Amino acid sequence: MIGWNGHIVRRVDIECDDDEAAKERAKLLVDGHDIELWDGGRKIAEFKMAH
């Protein structure tokens, strides 16, 4: 999770079969924070909280 200052405030490791499954799981974590989804050094997606 990304804090208001742009720094990581929490990391959650998830295991999924593919990128699409990981995106669906990551969307569930958007709760007052922006989320970035990474696979090692590869950024898969970014989810912004609703403003």
C-alpha cells in the first residue's frame, strides 16, 4: 500500500496463477490506500483509491 507521501506503508504478498488473477485479488486490497501490484521487478498494475 502506498501512503499519502508516496512511500510504501504496507506490503502484502499474494500468489496467483497469472497476472489477471493477481489484479482481481489486488483490487480487494484498495481500502483507503493506493495499491501497486508487482511481480519481482515488473510492475503489473496500479490501483487508485476512489477520491
